[in-house]
Amino acid sequence: MNILVVDPDRALQEYYTHLLEAEFRDVTLSFRASAQEALEFIPAHAFDIVLTESRVGDMDLFEFIQKLKKLDLPCLVVSSDNSERLIVESILAGAVDFISKNNIKLGHLPYAIARALLGHERWLAARDAVAALPPRPEYEKIDRKVREFMRAERMELRRKALAEAPPRETVFIEGETYFIIYLYVQLQFPDSFRTNVDERRFLATQNRTLTRFAEIVPRYGGNVWTRKEDAIFFAFLGEDYSSALLAAIEIRASMKIFNLTMENLPEPIQVAQGIAAGQTVYKEDHSQIYCEALNLSAHLAIYGDMPNGLLLTSQVTEQLTPRARKYLFKSPAKFEGHQIYHFEEIA
């Protein structure tokens, strides 16, 4: 089985490969970042199905779906944007299914692919039956107007967000796509500290430490994304990978200094960190955002099984300078389908 994935988010490539190779035998995946690249790539390859993000470069998603229909290729939309109108319009344009990336880890993507392939003959018959009907110019005119309204709505949200934003503050606009490097910082308190101090001192220490971290990161161009009781998500807009790594290294150094100057500390407090990068469709309610890189950065810190570790994805590592990479070492096993590197200081 040959599957083409059209998605600008490189962080998802290893995940898709790991997931689908575990579910299907003899599956081959190819990746392209935009609809135009995909259409240039398809003629020389025999694909069975296309999985596509809703953001496909300069081409309109619905135009892309219709071009795939003419090539007899079933298309399944797997999108970070799960608005009702987008789902409806995707299906009307000819997509065989729509899956939100918020739900991709529930496990039904392989079943949706299998269903689409098994129903391909019926899909072709339905397409040909519709194509044989008389032209409907009035319908097509209204169809275009509905989709133009979707674009106008997005532009209005952009205008409103820019108008309401404080001066010199990074503006994130609902529904827009951004490339973000995520740094997740997780405090790890030893059991001896939790049992030997009262609740007031414990909370004060936790808050003071996280506040210190929050003061470090803006110096490297990052911002607090979400703060929890014992952890913080930081976000770096764009592709300044070195700044994210330097911020993480200073956080680690800050934690060491804190441990050395803390009185009556039975064991050192540790800090685990994960760095991953990828495309994010922004939502005001951060809990509704799906981004593989966002989740992966947290998983690296929490489940990476490296106390006081600083773990990075191969995507981040490859973009660092040769000098920075000499401090990074390849982990022997993949983590959630991703190749991981860990930072080590060299004396």
C-alpha cells in the first residue's frame, strides 16, 4: 500500500510512519509539504490514498481535493482545524473522510484508511454518476461564495486580533497556523523534600523556581505558553532552534545554582526538559490545540526516563549548528516513534 501524506508539519512524519507501519503490512509512506509539491510528485508514483492537512500551501484545500478526485485518488483530511464548516465543506468537495488531529491518537485513523480503500469502487461510481449529470452553474456559483465567506471570516478574525493586541506583543490569531518550537520544563522534587517540608514551604519553593525559569526564557525570545503547578510550556515563534536550546541550558544551570544555595536540602531538585517543533493551528483555548510537537515536548520531559534530562527530537537537532550538536547524543531507542537526542555537558 502506498500512502501520500501532505502536511507541512515535519514533526508528524515519524509519528505517521510508526503508527501506520504498525497497522499495515508492506505500507510505504511519502511526504510532501504542500498541495503543489504533491501534485507534481503524484504522476510518477502509484498511490492508493492521500492524507492531507487542511493547510496545503498556496492552493485552496477544496481545489486540491477536487484535483485529487480527477486523478481517482481518495483523499482523507487530517486537520488541526476541526471547525464544523471546514468539515462540511471538505466532504462536499469530495474528501472521503475527515479526522481531527485532536483525536488522531484514539486509534481510528488506520480504520478510516481501510474503510476508504474498501469503499473506493463505490466512491468512483458515485463520482462518475455525479459527473454525468448536467452542469449546475448556479450551484457552483453559490458553492464558491460559501467558501469565500469562510476566508472573509478568517480575515475578520485576523483584523480584530491585530486591533486588540497590546503594542509590541506577539499576536496569535484564532485559526492561523504558526511554526513553534516548544520547550517543556518539568520540576522533579525528591520524595525526601516533599516529606521533610511543610506544604507552605513546598509551594513557595515550587513557585519561586518556576518564576525564575519564566524570567530566563524571554531573554532568548521565548514566551510562557502555559504554566502549571509544577511545569511550564514555553513557545519560540519561528525556527530559532539555538535560542530554545540555550534557554533550556540556562534553566538547567539555574536549577543547579538553586540547589547549591538552598539550605537544608536533603536531595537536589531536578528539572526535566523536552524540546520539539512543529506547525500549530492557534486557538484561544490552549486546551483545544492539537500539535504533535506540543504533546511530544511534554512527553519527553515526563516520560523520557532521564532524571534531570534535556531531550530533543531529531528535527530540532538537525537544525542546530555543528558546535551545538557535539553536546547531543543519540538515544538508543526511539520514543513514541521519534528519534531522540539528549544533551550532555562535556567537561
